[in-house]
Amino acid sequence: MKNLKFTRTHEWVKVEANQDYTIGITDHAQELLGDMVYIELPAIGTAIIAGKPFGVVESVKAASDVYAPVSGTVTEINSPLENNPALLNSDPYGQGWMIKIKPSQPEELNSLLKEEDYQQSLLEQ
Amino acid sequence: MANKTPLYQLHLDAHAKMTDFYGWDMPLHYGSQMAEHVAVRNDVGIFDVSHMTVLDILGAGGRQFLRKLLTNDIDKLPHPGSALYSCMCNEHGGILDDLIVYQRAPDSYRLILNSSTKDKDIAWIQEKSQGFAVGLLTRPELAIIAIQGPQVFSKLQTILTPAQYDAISTLRRFECVDIEACFFARTGYTGEDGLEISLPADQARELWQKLINAGFQPCGLAARDSLRLEAGLMLYGQDMDETTTPLESGLEWTIQWEPLDRDFIGMGALLAQKEHLKHKMVGLVLEEKGIMRPHQRVVLNHLPDGIITSGGYAPSLEQSIAFARVPVEATETAEVEIRGRLHRARIQKPRFLPKK
């Protein structure tokens, strides 16, 4: 996970080889929420804005907005995830990825947390 | 300082996620509440329910007293070693608690009461027992283990002693038996077949460990809640309380009206309310994606709003289900307000399991 960046709201971003970004939620988030039941993902082509919600995850415990770590346009969504939300619990950094985007302002990545800083922020909560 | 059951350390050993439940440190789940729920529906699961209150009512006046105290009539019990479910109401018909009463002998009854209402219940029962030839005895030294699921009887054969297994294998539903310091009852809160066992703390720890070693799935409060919701079982403090009567809580069936001269506490108020009942409890099934949760608004055609009392996801139906208190006139459909949007729901009886 060394190559991932994180938000304080428990989302992660991975820069892909083609410079698109993959976005998901962290292990901490899935553990807090519990068994996932429904996922709402945006449509391909949707513009997402850093800091604003782009989707919803609903667990047995609660519904939770997922916040865009950076801005961009949705290029791909993880459809298997919509049919099998349990992947968010079992593999949040792998098969549990949520969306891929073409970033509009790549420099936003610099404001995100490195892994050690994210783990540290969890201890402070 | 939270109360701990005798099995507390064993839950920590099993890496349970613990939670506070009305002052008790209890296991919420052991990894996945859904896996635990499914285990109980398909196989068997075990629950530590030692936080509940065991109260023994002893003496020749027990029958008379309980016939006054409870909405259901213990005269319905066919023989010692049987049990029934009842409400306990105040003079206004408001529900003080719901409980199961077990007759162990003609002069010995056991009540199992909710943990959240312990002090209130005991004070009430003590006060109302004045004038009856009974003594009350709480049993805090007893733990309670529930074992629930279709495989319960087959899987327990290698766990219990031969004498215990013999005794329980002839139990019918809602029957109970004392054997080797353990009290077994064929009752439960999941909608599945199963047993609830009250037993001394040391024996409970030994039994729980044996069950874990034999691969029985430990289940926490989260699964307990989703199971009882599917099964149509009410949760005191959430679906009903002192401000609601059995008639408004889907519990009219716990009231034994005849004979009228039994005059149980609250009967007069309940008879009066029956004449002009305004609310009833229904079940809701959400026809869209989403999850219904307590306190959400229920919107009905040309009627005042109702309210969700309990709601959640039903793994057995792969849909969201709920109990809702609504005007008596509500019929087939409703809309539920979830996160600011209205979602379609179907109204039905508050019981969601397919008939077995």
C-alpha cells in the first residue's frame, strides 16, 4: 500500500500506469461500517469534485457517503462490486475498488496523506 | 464500570468486537454479523445472553400472582415443564417488559426478563407480590447460553452428557426441564429451533468452550437483532415501551382476555383501548435498494405518518425489512423516508420468514 494516498475520510487513491486514478475506501472504513449490503456508484462520465460525495456505501450498520479525494471524470466503475458488496469488506484495496477517474487537477494528490500519516491519523481519532 | 457476563474473557479470546448494551460489555459480533446470521438459519449458532435477568418466583401463591401480573394466562400451561411468552403491563396497559415465564413445578416459576428493565421490573414485581404467598429470588450466579439453528439437536448429541441429551430430546417447543444443575428450555429469539440454557457460571464457561472447540459459531448482538427482526419478534425499548400497549405493538396475541374476572393488571385499560384503537404494528418490505432504520418516517396515503421502530437488512430475503407503528387504517403500501428521499415499501404482517 506504499504507493497509495489517503484522505482523513478513509478513501484511498492509486495512480495507475496510464495516469488515471483508482479510488476506494480503506480497511479501517470497512471495519467500522461492518458487512456491506448496497453500493451506489456514479455513472461513467460523471464529474467528481474533491471533498464532495460521489457515492454511498450502505452496511448493516449505517449508510455512509464516500468522498472524492481528488477531482476528475469517472472513466470506469466496478460493476461486480455493485452485485457483491462483500468485496469491500474482504478486499478493500483490491477487488473492492470503486471507481477509476481521469483526474482534472493531478496536483490535488499532493494534499493527500501518505500511508504512515493516515495510519497515524487513525490513532489520533 | 460495565457489567461483564461469566463468558466475557472467552469472547475476548475469540476476538469478539465488544459493545456496550445497557451497561453490559457484550459481543457485537465475532467478525461478520451476516455470517453469524446465516449460520443460525442454516446450521447452528451460540449466544451468550447472560445479561438477561433470571427471577424465580417460589411459593404456593405463584399461580395466583402471575395470573394477575401477566397479560397471558399461565393457566394455559399444560403441565410443569412448560412455558409461555407474555407482556407485563402497568395499570394503563403500557408495557413494562416482555418475558417468557417457565413453570418448573406447581410452586416454582422462572421469569427471564430483559436486562435493560431489570431494576424497574424487580421493584414492580416486588410491589405487586404483596399479599400473595410468594418469595422472589434473583439468580445472578446463573449464565444463559442460547443454542439456535436447524442442526441444534443433531449437533448437541456429542456435547451434552447422555442424561442431559436424553432429557432435552423429548422436549417439545416451549417445554423445559431441569437436569444436572442446568435448566434447559426449547425457546429462543431467532425464529429457529433451539435451546436456552441457564446454568452456573463455571459450567457455562466449560460448556461454551466445548461448543467453540466443536466448531459451533459464536454469534453476537448484531446477528441476534437481525435474526429476531426476520422472525417478527419485538425488542423492548425499541419496538415498545411503557408508552405503548400490546395492542399497538403487534402483541395482542399475548393477551388472554377470557376469563374476564382474571382482571390482570392493565386489563381494563386495554379493553377500553380496543374499542378505539388508533395504531397498529405492521411489517414493511422495501421494494427498492436501501435499508430502513429506526425512527424513519413512514408516509401513507391520506393518513398521518407512521414511524419505523426497528429496521435493517434481512439476509434471508436479500431485502430491507422493518417494523412500523402506523395508523390502524394503513393498508397495502407505504413510502419510507430514507436520507431525504421516499422509497416504496410493501405492508405485510410483521413476520418475514418463510413457513418451515
